[in-house]
Amino acid sequence: MMLQFDVMTLFPRMFEAVTGSGITGRARGKKLYELVAWNPRDFAANSHRTVDDRPYGGGPGMVMMAEPLSRALTAARSRQRSAGVKHSRVIHLSPQGKVLTHERVKTLAVEQGLVLLCGRYEGVDERVAREIDEEISIGDYVLSGGELAAMVVIDAIVRHLPGALGDTESAVQDSFVSGLLDHPHYTRPEVYADQPVPAVLMSGNHAEIERWRLKQALGRTWQRRPELLERRLLSEDERKLLVEFQQECVQQ
């Protein structure tokens, strides 16, 4: 069955950027996933469609109310059950959650149904927590709301759905798949701004090309994200390639 996304958001139209554009737009057109946006205002208890109120105990800002969110979550889970989802995983996009990783994306991509809760204002009433399975953050910074974070999660997941990418190797060769950053890429022309394409990429020697790409990936990771190398067990060949790269940097 196709993956079901249900999103709790005060700004449903923001998600038209996901459903109507790029890889995620094409994937939806192929019926690889479905996305339904729910506005908590439609589940508010009064005619003013109120979804937020002042925090108990005082302080700045407003807090999203529990009742409209809970009603919206119930409706979303019900829709997913009608689509054949046995268990809907509810995720709150929050700076307090665990930071999203490539490994977590891969596990989420095999779920049947995901309900994404996009908070706003100062956050959501803590009493909604019992309906949330996990919190996810996309980084240690603050956004105006959870919508952009939810789009990041959706985009990252959809890339892993079979048939979403035109080249089946694309997802395998992305950064972080092997625990390393990606190697440099080049295309036409052969010389641009007096900088030629590395000769090895023009050689046709596939073994040497793969060796060069691995060395560049190791070197780029060492330069830009050394903590990734600390978490990765390098083979003897990889250690030699990294030393080669480091020595070439000293010689330049």
C-alpha cells in the first residue's frame, strides 16, 4: 500500500509546495504516497475557531490548545485506518526532539502511515503528549512553526520510496548513505573558469574513478564533518586513501 501522510497544520496551503513540485510532486502523481492536511481550526470548539490561548503560569506568547489538536489527530488516524493503515505513527516536529538522521529516515520510510504535528506559537499543550509517539527536530535552531520541518521529513522519506527517483542509484549514492559526505561532481564543459575536470573522471577507468570518488568522499568528510569519521569504522584501504588525501592537501 502507498504511504499515508496526514499533517496537522494551521497553514495547509504550505504543503502544496511538496505535493505539487519536484520529486515529491512526481511521486505523489505516481501514487507512491498520499498527503492530507488537517487544520486544527476546523476542530475548534467555538465559532471563532480558537486554537490557542495564554499559558498558565504567565509568560510570553500563546500555546496551542489540546482539544482541537486531539480532535484533528483522531480524524487523521481514522482516515488512515480507512486507507488500510494498521498503526499510525504520530510525530511532533519540535526543537526538543531527537535530531533527524539518515538512519531514522530509512526506518520511517517503511511505515504505513505517519501523522505529522506542526506546532506553532510557544508550543502545544503538554496534555497532547500522550497521543504522540515521538518528537523529531531537524536541527538546533528555532523556526516559526513545524511546517518546514515536516516538509523536510516528507521529502527525505519520499526519496526512499521505490520508484520516486528516476535513477535507482541516486538514493544509494547520496551523502550520509555510507556515513560519508558525497564526493565532488562535474559536468560539461570540460574546462570552466580555467579549472578542468579531474583527468581521472575522463579516463574511462571505472576502478580508478571509484577509488578517486571514495578518496574525495573521505577527504571531504575529514575536512567538513570529522565527527562522522569518528563514528565510522574505516577499512585499511579507506585509511590509506584518507592519508593520501591529507598528504595531497599538505603539498598543495
